[in-house]
Amino acid sequence: MTENRSAAFYRIEGTLVGRPTLATAAYLAANTQGLAQRLGRLGNVAMAAPFAIAGGLVTGSAGSRMTWMSIRGMSEDRLAVLSDEYYRDHIEPDLLDVGLDLIKASRRRGQRLVLISDNIDWVMKPLAERLGADDLICNRLEIKRGEATGRLCDPVIGGGLAGQWARSFADEHEIDLESSCAYGARGSDSLLLSAIGQPCVVNPDRQLRRLADDHDWPVVER
């Protein structure tokens, strides 16, 4: 039997990338062809904003589902081009130094690198490849007849991931959660952090800072 080993779980938003997922959807919507379509798609993004602000603990996957309804009807080719542009212009140049330093430390410890995001795979895959991630857990757009339906493929990744997900992932990949690390920046990351033996809070929002104080979790700020 293979010996269990540790992993490092990173919630991408807040620890590696400062921009929220909603910004990606807004960029795709704003660059659609036709003024009427553009305004309609941006209106859908605006409707999803309250769900994103409320966070994963409140909305579950509902916020993610609403966010990506804005790109319904966009062609797969157009989405691929825009996603590549967004990563190149807005993700890669602005990666957070604190997160990159933590990634290097995880690599030195020989941990399996697991990246988690509620963004879409077309934007996150280049980042996972750049960082040499072992696993990327993110959303995937449903495409039919060459166009986005506005739906996400199951399983849908919301603002937060429950501890049961971490335990199932660990069982499947023979990972020892007690010796593993998890990094998060938002209150919605607390469920994941609570399930991992060595949680760490990175530039936390107010809700997560309060939880970190209550649970005596280490805080990294830079």
C-alpha cells in the first residue's frame, strides 16, 4: 500500500490572486460583441454580485451558478480567446508574492500542490501549469453546439468547500490531512481550513481574521 503523504491546499482567490472571480465574468461579458448583448451580460454579472459578496458560507454554489449565467450564448472560440487574454493581462502579472513564496515552501516540503478556485478552468489552467500544481479544482463551463449554455458542469465549486470534500479527496489520493496545510483568505474558506491539520490564513478579510483569532490559526500578511 502506498504511504499517505501530505498536501498543500490553496484557495487561489486571495492567496495567489487578488482579483475576485466575478471580475473574470465581468471581463468576458464586457468583451462580447454587440452593445445590447454586452449590456445584458453585464446586467447578469451585477445580479450575481450580492451572492458573491455574501460568500460561500451563505450561498453555497448559487453564487457561482449565477456568475456564469452572464456568458450564456457566447461561442466557445470567443471564450477561449478572452480567457487567455484575461489570464495574460490580469492574472499572471498580478500574482501575489506572499502566495508564490508559500507555494515555494510547500514544494520544498515535498507536498502535493492542490489549487482550488471557483473561477473557470480556461482561466485557471495556465496558472496551475505555471505553478506546477498537481491538482486543479475549479469550475467548468457547459458547452453545447459550440456555445456556452450559462451552466456549470458538476461538481460546482462555490465560495467555500466543506470539510467532507477535503476528507473525500484525501481518501481518494491517500493524503494525510493531519500533516497537510491549507491556505485561505476569505471567511468562506473557513470550512476547508478547519478540515486540514495545519491551516494558515493569508491577508484575511474581517470574518476570517476573527475566526483565526478564535482558533489560534497562524496569519500571514504581506
